[in-house]
Amino acid sequence: MKKVVVLSGAGISKESGLKTFRDDDGMWRKYRFEELATPGAWMRNRDLVLEFYNMRRQQLLVVEPNDAHQALVDLEKKYDVRIITQNVDDLHERAGSTNILHLHGELRKARSTVDPSLVYDIEGWELKAGDCCEKGSQLRPHVVWFGESVDNIGPAAEISRQADLFLIIGTSLAVYPAAGLVHYVPEKSPKYLIDPTASFTGTVPNLNIIRENAAKGVPELVRQLLDED
């Protein structure tokens, strides 16, 4: 069974109604990232950081996976599909995809501030000051903040090396280290970049650009792949 590796970004979730950080109406237009998504922000104003991520969780709970998420589930009928996502939402999981690696953490989980191995599901949307791990330490969002290491980049690179097909969905390939994963994919493997504003100028062998929104471009490509002999 051929292996399809998917790198998904904020553009796939945007079409479910989740705001992105880098669009003109994105969340970073309202806040400076230093105030919300750095270890220093957590030390300076824990309550603001908790409020921000609570707001994001509330938004996540009222949106649903879109046609692009569902199409990737359909792709598992014929291919071994591995999803590497830059997104912290759980829309791939809720759609039914079975093999997902989160590069930047998971919004609906919290982890200990003294022992990163202690990770907990968040029931509902709220993580409050005073919510502690079993060792008595405050819980923080289980997300990778600016300035923190992306521990899953190594496993993601290994998965990318094994790709027979590589799909890049809803990301501008501007955020590193995730953007560098395409360079681990074998040169002979076809690569598809699906993004309405795609303007990638790097040198990537066998790169096909599909300038469509994820909810349109992904189902069309999946139908094509499923119809192939």
C-alpha cells in the first residue's frame, strides 16, 4: 500500500470557521504574540494566556471538520495516510483520520509545568488558574510556544522520508521547521501544494501547485488518486 504523507496548516481549519494567525483578520492582528504564546508571556500574565486559549477552545467546540478533512479520511480506503499537522485543533481526529502527528501540540490538552510528560485531556473549554497536575503544579496549554523546541519535528522528518506522495494543504511553507519537511521527501515522489495563494518559489522536484481552497482542491485531488489504478 502506497504511503501518502499530508502536511496540513491553518488554511484547512480556516474553512471550518477557525481564525488563522497570519491572515489579515487573524488573531495576531489583535494581540502581539509576545503577550500570548511565549514562555515569557506565561510568566508575566498567566491569566491572559489562559483566557486566550480558553477563547480558542470555545471557538473550536462549535466548528466541524470540512470537506477537506473528510476527503483525507476517504483516502485511507486505498492508501496508508499519515497526517503531520501544524494545527493544534482536533478536526482531523473528529473527521476520522487515524494516524495524526501534531507538531505544535493540541489545544484540547493541558500539561504539567513541572513534568512535561504529564498530559491531560481538557473536558469542555476551560483551563483555569489553580488547575493542577498530580504533582501539584499548575497546568498550562499543551501547545508549542514561540521560543520552545518542536520535539516532533524528528519523527515528522522520518515520516516524510517514507512518502510515496506528499500533500501540502493550507500552509504557505513559511513557518519553520515545518516548512523544511518537504525537503525530506524523496525527489521522485509527487508533491502537491494545495493553497489558493500558493506562491512557493523554492526548488522542489515534482511539485504540483493547485491554487484552490482546501475544501475544494483536496476532495478533487483525492477523487483523482482513488480513481487511479
